[in-house]
Amino acid sequence: MKETDLKDLLKDMSLEEKIMQLVQLPGWVFQGDAAVTGLAEATGSERAKMLAGSTLGLWGADRIKALQDAHMKNQPHHIPMLFMLDVIHGHKTVMPCPLGQGATFDPDTVKKGAEVQAKEASADGVQVTFSPMADLVRDARWGRVLESTGEDKYLNSRLVAAMVEGYQGEDPKDADHVAACVKHFAAYGGAEAGRDYTNVELSEHTLREQYLPGYRAGIDAGAKLVMTSFNTLNGIPSSANKWLMRDILRDDMKFDGVLISDWAAIAEIKNWGLSEDFKEASRLALEAGVDIDMCTDCYQNNLEDLLKEGALKEDLIDEAVMRVLKLKNDLGLFEDPYHGADAAKFEKLALSKEHREVARDAARKSFVLLENKNDALPLKAKKLAFIGPYVTDRNLHSTWAISCDENHAISLETAVKELYDGSDVECRFAVGCEMLEDGTELSRETFASKLSDAEKEALLKEALEAAKWADEVVLCLGEDICQSGESTSRVSITLPAPQLALFQEVVKVAKKTVTLIFNGRPLELDDISKKTDALLVCWRPGTEGAHAVTDVISGKFSPQGKLPMSFPYTAAQAPVHYDSYNTGRPKPTEGPSMFTSRFLDCPNEPRYRFGYGLTYSKFEVSAVKLSAEKLEKADAAGITATVSVKNVGNAEATETVQLYIRDMVGSRVRPVKELKGFEKVTLAPGASKEVSFKITEDMLRFWTMNNCFESEAGKFKVFVGLCSCTENAAEFELI
Ligand code: GLC
């Protein structure tokens, strides 16, 4: 439809019709089995169902077509409804969780994964996905770090943009693509104490420098929607925050797409205490520019009265409705209300060999090798024991893979049997313990043990016998799938007690142990790291996770992942992140540290740092060579930092060469390092390659005391290495 036709349509709509375009009903009011991802009890009267502008939580090509037909038949102007769904890291074929995707440091891989998700979801009737989550995270207590790509603004920006490009393609009207929704605006990851849905206290410069770039990258990549966040930012609930939504999002970031509230977030303006009632909450939200009210009755019950009372202008409603109609038009729904829905196409696409291979490749690239003493990995022995709950548990996806089914995944046991079938390698398998301790609180229920003490004893006995028999033991441990994701904040980020107990017993009798960790967040692994020979973080690896694990532990593929988020010694270190300030009393790397910035009982640094990860080989990086020692602000060509990278090990491997920059002096203090570039390099043993990074003035800008982004002349340090801990540096001056 042409823009002018949309305007004519808007003019012709009744006030009730317009208001209902701003209402999103939960899918269950249409069909009982819709996904439940929120609390509100939004009512779905027959009238509301007839006029609602959108719904969420439904999928299935034929049923969505039928729902669309029914809706358009009754809608006075036959306006199609939008069908939205959380396709966060997979619809049927599930990719690694976003934090695992962050560990790939590979935008192309991430984009490919998003393309697969969009193809499957669109064929299954979905038109909008509530992804990517662009929230920067620094606190492993927060369960939603699972859905983020980590603690660094540059990495987040690159990967968020890749996801938007993958979901939307050149044009989301295309049947293989869906509209993307960047969330949660803004700074939801800064939740106080790592507890979900709390306040976020941020200075403007930290908000602008650290937390906003990820969202901006998604918007610059063309995301059609943005979602508000549950948190207050400095005391103002995001859905009512006019400064954030109008000045920053609309004016500064030039976002002109649809702004949708998070689930019930408009009603929660009242719970926060910013309004006395839902009517005032509705007024504040519309004034702030929130176009769609997700799953509450606020807009549908209050906007008309607010207009009548003169508390709101109809222009605001028209502005919001026009954005919703434009989104529908951008998706081509006025011409083809089914968009990409096609059951036959979906049957062919879902979980296809090609899609599974994309998921398997992404999972392999996401694994981070933290320890590999005496090259314990890849496995070499002929007698192997696989021990732990993840030997058989197929929940390798996450609670945000709401439309997938663990039956589409295979267990590690099955993958290992496939791998060694017909070989001279003998394997034994033992679960060894339950996933969790009895009474463990999970996101939706409390875990109740199903085993007697005798049965637990028997599991342990079987595991220890296998451990004694084997020449190498692979421990398959991790968080339960329901221990990370929304509303799963934890003050203790250790493995579950039964698994820690199993680990301690197995390492006493095993000749050699490899420990695999399946996790949705950084965990406390210090003690494990000291006692195991190899330690591989596998995240929530998705549908092909088990195959990806066997690809790596067998040596077919070397691990190449790098930590997208610091792993603390303890949750009590939170927030811990590599790009911190130097402090006025930096703790010396050796010698006495009295009267310096430190803990008496814990190092300042995390146990494993951002950007860290081993391979099956060894790479050396030469000293940093700069093309010039001075960079003129006006010089668009910039200067170049070059290193030579050499594989001095004996296996082909892929390393991620990272560029960090430190602004030595600023009108406000600057982080000791900031990631400004990365490049993956695959080298055969003995091979080497030059890697160059261009440094331009715009990369050096920050939010100065002039309250604007600008660079400041002075000295800068350039680091190039294989981890944020690198001290391989050179200096230049900006003039
Ligand atoms: C949830 C989440 C948000 C999700 C939305 C719709 O509460 O916060 O990430 O997209 O509701 O399911």
C-alpha cells in the first residue's frame, strides 16, 4: 500500500479501531496452547479479539492463516493482524544461546543462524521476532545474560547488527525473513544486584558509552521494532521515560519504527509508583511514545477517556497507529496477510540437514576452552567414560527456545556412540547424580528429587566404577535449563551441589578428566579448573549441541571460542568487566598492595577474562607496528596497527586477534582497555599471517565533559593480542 493510502486508511478509522491497533493480546485468547511468556491477565473480549492490532506467542502456518482470515473478515477495514514470537536463538532448529553466539566473535556465523531462524519462523507464520536482545551485561547473577552477547559494547554492536541483518534480510517483506525487534530499551542488563526487574542506576556517560551502542547498532541495521525494558533507569520506568524514548531513541538514534512495551510494562508503571492508576500509566506511556501495549488492558481501557478529558491529544494516537500500519505495510501484509506462512515449505525447512549444519557449526565455534593441561583434549584414550547428568539430558537449548522440542536434539551419549561406532574405542556412560538438589527453586517450579538415597548411592557407585575403568573421563555437567533465562537471578553461580559432589569424587579416582560445562551464564569454576585436566564451556549449544561437542572433543575441530563475558571467582565480585577504570590506587601486579584498590579475599580480576579462550594449537603474536606515531583528527585514512600472527603449534586452529585501545588521559577518566576490533585467523601449523587494524579518529570518541561524543587530543595505547589481558602494545598520539 502507498503511504498516501495508509494516511487515507487512518483518516477513515474510528477512534476505537485506532486505539485497538495499539493493543497486543496474548496468543492464548485466540488459541489455548500459545506460549506463556508473561504474567498479565489481559482480557481478550470478542470485541478486543476482533480489533486487536497484534498478538504474540502463536506459531503454525495453517492456524495463523485461519486466525488472520477470521480477524480480517471482522475487522472493519480488514486490517491484518501482526503475529509476533520470541524466536531468540531458534524456532525449530536451535542455535547456541546468544551468550554462546557472543563467544564465536563471528558476525557471519551469527547472521547465518538468524537467517535460519527467520526462514523457519516465517514459514511457520511468524512475522516479527522479539530479538535481538542488545542488553550489555556485567553481572552473572542476572539470569538473562543468557540472551545477551556479553559485556562489551563493540562485540554486542557487531553481533546485534548481524542478527538484525539475518532476521530481516534486504527486506522483511520477503517470505524468508521477519521483522526484528531490538530489546530491552534501555540498560535492562544493569539490574541492581543482578536481580531481574529492578532499578538501573547509571550516569549518562556510562549509559551512552557502554549501554546504548548495542541498541543503536540494531537500529542502524534497520530493525523495525524496539521493545521497552522492565527496569527503571535512574528511577523512571522505561515505558514512561520520555527522555529515553523521545530524546534518545527517536531524536538522537533516529528510530522511526514501532516501539512496543515489554509484557505488562505499561501496567507496571503503577507498580513502580510513577502513577496512581493505570489511566495515568497509559498517558505517560503514550506521551513517551510507546506504540503497542503488550498484554494489558491499559490502552484499550483508558486512551479514549484520556482523549475526552483532554489529557491526551489524538495526534499522539494517530502517530502511534501510523507506525503500526507502516510496519504491517513494510511486511507486505496488506497485499499478502499470510506473509511467509506456508506449511509445506515449513515441513521441508524445519530441522533440515542444511539448517542443522548451520547450528552445529555455530555451536562448535561457540565453545570456549579454558584449560587443557598436557593436551588432555582432544581425547586419545581407547577406554572412555562419560559421566554426569548431561550424558543423557537432551535439553541443550534454553528456556527461550519456546517453540522447539528437545526431542529434536540427541543426547551426548547418542552422539558419542555415533562417533565411535565401529572403532576400537570403548565407552561407558553413567549419569552419576541428579541434575539438581531436592528443593532447588527454578524459573517455573521447584525441583523435587525422584530418587531415594539408595538410588543416589547406586548412581554414584556406577559412575565411580566407570571412572576407575576408563583411561579418560569426560564429565558432562552444568546448570539445569531452567536455571538461566528470565526471572532466574541467583546469588550463587556454582554448579548444582549434586554435580559438585560427583565431580569431587570422580577426580579422586580418574586418571584424566575433561570437564564439559553446559551453562547459560558465567559460573564459578575456579576449584574445578584446578582439579580437571581440560575445561570446555559449551553454553546452551542448541539442537546440534551434542554433535558439536563430539566434533570438538574428538579433535575434528579445534575450539575457537572466546569469552564474551568475564567469569568471576565468585558472584560477589559482580559487576566485573575488563573495560573498568584504573582507579586512583591501582593494585600492583606484585608486591604489597596495602592502601590500593583490592579485595582482601579475592583477586580484582575475574577467574577468566573477556576475550580468553584456548585452541588445540598455539599462536604467537608479534609486537605491534604502527604506521605512524601521530594521528591527525582530520585524517580520515587513520593509522594502521599491524601484527604478524604465527601458528607455532601442531594443529590447524582459528584464533581471534583482538584490538584494544586505551585513552591515557581524558576530560573524564577512561577504561584501561576498550575492544575496537577483532579478526579471526585460521592457520595451519607453521603458517603465519599479517593482521592489520585501521585506527581512525571516530573510534576514539567518548562522552566528554562537553556532553557530546568527541575525541580529545593526547596519548593512546594500542593493544593487539588473543585476550583482553594482552599487554602487547604500542603508543600513538592524537593531534
Ligand atoms: C518477556 C520478555 C521479553 C519477551 C516478551 C514477550 O517478559 O521480557 O524479552 O520478548 O516478554 O514474550
